[in-house]
Amino acid sequence: MVTCPVCDGAIDLDEEDVDEGDIVSCDECGADLTVVSVEPLELESAEEVEEEEEEEEDDYLEEDEEDEDADEDWK
């Protein structure tokens, strides 16, 4: 049994039935949730996971652009 991070409702899931990255829905509030860990079983709002991934991608692109600028300055 795990708690929904959106509404604190109980969700009956077994660690053996899900894998990291799976999307499940809360029966009480209908939120889409991503399994972020199976031992211990941990869920996070799928929207929050998407936002975090987008931020990480943006950070990576910014670092890449900074590296290119540094290479141009070196020349």
C-alpha cells in the first residue's frame, strides 16, 4: 500500500506488479502518477516528473551552449 502524493489517498499496489517509470492512476483523485522507486515503493505526480525531466534537458542544453561559447573564445 502506498499513498498518493496528490491527494494522500491509499493506492493498493504491489512492488512486484510495477517497474520504475510505470504510470499508474489514483482511484480517488484520478491523478497520473509515475513510479519513481520500487524499493521502497514511491510515486510522484507524472506532471512533476515531466517538468523535472524538461528542466534537466534545458540545463544540459545550456551547458552545451556554454561549452560551445568557450570553444569559440579559445579560437
